[in-house]
Amino acid sequence: MTRLFSLLAICTLPALLTAQNLGEGLLRDDLTLRPLRDVPKPAYLESFTDPSFGTTIRRISDAGPGNLIVPMYSTVQAWNADESRMILLNQTRDRHVLLDGTTYAFVRQLDDVRPADVEQIFWDFDDPDVFYYPEGNTRDFIRYTVSTGAKETIVNLEGISNCTGTAEMGNDVQMMSWDSDVFTWRCDGVTAFSYSISTAELTTFAISAVNDVAPAAAPSGNRYYHQTDVYAADGTKTGDLNETGGEHACLGKLANGNDAYFAISFAEGPRGGCLGDIIAHDLTTGDCFPVISQAQGYDYSQSGTHISALAHKNTQGGWLAASMVGYDRDGQALLDQELVIARVERGNVAVYRIGHHRSDEDQFDYYGEPHAVISPTGTRVLFGSDWSGADDGESVDSYVVELPAYSVALPVDLVFFTGRALDKSNELTWRTAAEENTEYYLLRRSTDGVTNWKEVARTQGAGSSTAERRYQLSDPNPLPTTFYRLSSIDFDGSEQRSDVIQINRTTLAANALTAFPNPAATHTVVKFDHPGRGLVSVDVFTANGEVVTRGPTHSGEFEINTESLATGLYFFRVYGAEGVVGTGRFIKR
């Protein structure tokens, strides 16, 4: 068996990448203006490279004119525990749809699931085949098995709490504890309760005014947040946060593992400070500190900011995503119409801007907001958009930002597999560091990256080799958008497949660029098609997003002096007048 694709399972099963640095391939703490560029709305299941940030954005729904298929909410998981399934809301039909979590193919409509609120379906944090919801008519709290459609009533919310009115789970910050054990609800805005599934224990909160928001369980299940206050597991108040009032927020964890509350703040807290787009509140200590704020060089808190801190499978901890609508809503200013991710570690906060969402509230009000949702591993971010430009306001569809970290864990002996569009063909190139029993390589293509894979060409392998080898094949009849996959065929007939790459010949997209030599000792040279409009700038940065060098060039190549760089993986991004020209990576040895 060839070693080229020996770690392919990591590529095709991203949920296994639990401790990835999500900032790989992204610029850290970047304050450069990167204006939104006009990009045609991608076709269903097709992707493009965001021209301002170089990330891959894929459209995963097909709502149609006047319709809306959107994320449920930023604080509600979209993906199941292993990211093999995901749920979107077809708001037009008032139904939820189940998708394949990696290909985004439609699986079925969840006609048999009618929660009391469309935003209250909660995937189990460990079992990928189970989710929970409060049933609308009965207020039974249901455990639902996806594969069979079986429903199990765990408890009736009104019966267990002697609620003579209506039991509701409340608004905004809603989720179960991260062991899928504790959940909360309120009764007529007067009393509030939590319930432990494992112990069948009901807890009543000592709250004088519950209003329309129930207490929310923190990840540990030992703390709750309600209206700027923190409550213990027994329902008694233990402290108050330095927060003027409740805002759009999400519960999650800090990098140190403490329960946390992340919220936008438009004014300083009662004790001063803690003003910004994202403020982290430690529910253990009560301390707060900024994640994104004016004090760090960003603009004043953007309107329509929503936060998602549900990357519970990434054991680095502290990762979140956020979407900002902004005030100008044209994507020209810093953070306006932008999506970000961040790792929240006190004294070492890392922020990465990952794309423009191209959405506003003009035609669709609440459902026009992007409501970003981070995946369990954190490697993808879901959002909704009515799309700027010619398609603005016609419909709202769902999109996914596939971060560089989503596919960065390439097989260890495959240096790269990339492609580029030439005048009359597509050129596919790959390099191997070592091979074992490789008879030949087979290049296939598809129109959607999922089905109908057809052979393009094949070339002989090296058998067994420990030397670096470079291969190249051409597709003489490329489609406007073509997906490619490389297979390694061994002498015993066994086959291993690479990750899928895409070449788009019609829409604005960044090329996947290469550097040579790679790995590099003293230098490496990036070559690219020069846009021909004055200076082009190149950023070179570490896997943590820290820029190590940057500079301009008038030509189609840029030499990087690597002599002083530490051994490891580095990324580069080339910017032209029209946005990102290309991105790539190299290894310093």
C-alpha cells in the first residue's frame, strides 16, 4: 500500500481533527482594509474563493426566488457530533431539512419533527445519530434517533414543573450542557427550571423576574447564565457579570477550559471596560476581557453581530466564530459584512478574518442576518446570505466557509496536489516525498465534486521510492467548473484517494499557487500570473497567522528568503488590485 494517501481518513473525516489550529493558512490579527469584491452568486453546491480573504465559500442550499433556507441560529449546532449530518431551516415551508454533513447533499425533510420553536433542535454532543427538541403541541422533551425516526419522551416540561401555563425554552442563548445532560426552560416568564436527564433531577431557579429568557446551561452543566447573572448548579445566584444588559451572545469555553459567556457590548460595563464586538466573560471568576474591540484597533461594535462558540470537538479549546452585519452594509470598512473566527485565551487572543457574508436585513429582516454557526471541529463556518450584487434580496441561501484547516491535514508523503487553468486546458500537478508499491496515478473529474467521476488521464507511479517526485497531467477539455480527484493505484489493485480540488474558469477565484523549491532550505520562489495592474503584494505567515515577511513585486514571481525561518509549515497569499491572486504553502526544513 502506498504511503502517499496513508492519512486520507483525516482529510475525508474532518471531525477527527479535534485539536487543529484553525488559524492555519489565515492572517492573525489583521487590520488591513480588505474591501468586499463583487462576486456572482455561486451555483448550488459550487464554491468560489473569497477574493478578499482567500478562503473557500460553498453554497449548500437552493431556496429559489423569494424563499429562505437558513441556519437555525448561531447558538444552535448545525452539524452533528461527527459532522456527518447537518440541519438547516427551510423557513418558507416552516420545516427542517437534513443534509449530508460533508457533501451537503439533501437527505430528507424532517416532516415528523415539529419543535415548539424552529431554533430549538439540539444535536447530541457525542452521539451523531441523536438530537433533542421540545415538541410544540405537547411540550414533551424528545430524544430523536435520526436513522430510524424513533422518538423517546424524556420528560414533559409542564408536567414535571407543575407549570399551569406554557413551558418555553426562551430566546437567544439556548443549548444543552456539553454532556447532553442538562437543559432549561421557563414557565410563563415567572419561574425557571433545569433538568438533568441522567439523574431525573429538577432544579428551580431563585430568580425574581425571569421575563422572556430562560437561564442557559453552560458547557459544564454546573453554571447557568441569565440576564447578566451567573447561577450555580442548585439554581442560586453566585454573581453578576460586568455587563450593562443582555445582548446577542453564546455560551462556550475559554482556552483554559472555564465556562464562558461571549457577547457583543455597545457600552462599557457597570464596572467600566468590556466594550467591543466580542467580550469574553469567565463564568468561574466573573472577569471579562475583549476579544475584538476598539482598544485592539478594530472599529466600534458592529450592528447585527452574532456569536457561535460550539467547536466542542476541537480540544485546543476557546474557538468561536462571529458574523457582523455592520452599519454601512457594503463590506468596504473593517469588519463590515465580515465573518471571523477567534481563539479566546486571556493575554493571547487570536483573531482571524475569514470572509464576507454579503447579507443584510433590507428585504428579509431577521432571516436576512447571516447567523454564523461554527462546526464541532471548528474547521467550517455556516452562514445565511441574500447575496450582494445582482441577486441581492431575491432569496436567502446557506453557505459554508471551508477554512484552510478543513483540508490542511494532507497525507504526509503528498507534498501538494494542485491545479490551474491555462488558455485551453487545466493543468494538474502533484509532488510526492516518498512512495511505496505505487503502480500508477489516476486523475478523475466531476461536475459537482460528489458524483459521476470520470477518468481524465493516468500516469505511471514510481513503485517504491524515497526520493521526491513531481507529476503533471492535463485535462484538454475542461468544463467551466471542474472538480478533480487523484487516486493512487497499488500493484495489488488497492486504491487510495486524495482530497477534492476545484478549478473554476469563469468566476473570480484565487489560484492555488506553488513555491519551488519545496521544502526550502535558504529560499523559495512563488510564481503566479501577474494581474498587470501595478504593484502586487505578498504576505508570508506562519501556521499561527503571524506575518514573517511581506513585500511588493511588479513581476509574476516573488522570492522568499527562508534562511532565517524556523523549521515548519508556512503560508503565502498574493494580493492584486482585484483581490487575492493566489494562495499556497511551503515547508522550511
